[in-house]
Amino acid sequence: MSNPSRWGKPLPSLKLVATDGRQSSISDYKGSKLVLMFFKVECPHCQRTLGIFKSLCEYYSTQHFKMIAISLSSPEETSKFTSENAFPFPIVLASYDKVKREYGISALPAVFFVNESMVVIHRVFGEMSAANWKSIFDDSLSEKPQEQRK
């Protein structure tokens, strides 16, 4: 049975599919700090947050973490979006129904900060300012658990 309260708990398994069809899993990243952003291509809040994260990934380029943007839109919409926009992190696809059920996502964008043991240390639902995201990145990279809801 799924548990929608993921904060402070290990992430459930999630199959990821690249726009070229290559498959991977969230568990492939065990041992790395992760920032997972779940989004939909047609969501304007998600698009703004992706732009902020692009800048933050460049700012934190010397930190040891991996950013993965997980599209919950169709493969066609996601491929078109990624061909029109360049990001310094991978954009992959996942099943919206499974993500909503297993990760307890109530709003988009949904962002999970995960430690090396695959435990959620921060999660944020909804859009925030660049300054607020920077603060969350700072806390997450130093691993001070916190939950944010907008």
C-alpha cells in the first residue's frame, strides 16, 4: 500500500524513461544527493520553477548533487518542450498516476530533496521565489530537514 507522507522516509521505487526511451530507476541514484522536480509541461508555475532551477544548478555547480526533472506530461509534449529548451539536468518521464499515489503529490511543481540514503529531507509543493528556492537548496545541501507547502 502506498504512503503519501514521504517526508523523512525512503523514496519508493520509480521507473524513469528518457525521451529517447532509455530506462532507469530512482534507486540508480542511491549514494548521491538528489533534487527531484515533478512537473507538467503545460504548467506555467512549473516552467518558471524549471528556469529558476536551471540558474541554481549553475550556481551550485561545485556541490555534489544530481538534479532530475520528471515530466508527468505525454512523451510527445515532453520531447517538444526539451527540444525547445536547454537544461543542465536530465528531463525524464514518469507515470502521473503512480507518482501521485506513491509520492503523495498534491500540487505542481512538486520538489523532493533526497539524501544519499534515498530519504526525503525536504519537500515543497507549489511555486516559490528564486530567493526562497535558494534558501531551500542551502538547507538541503547541508541536510536540515524541513517541509514547505505553498
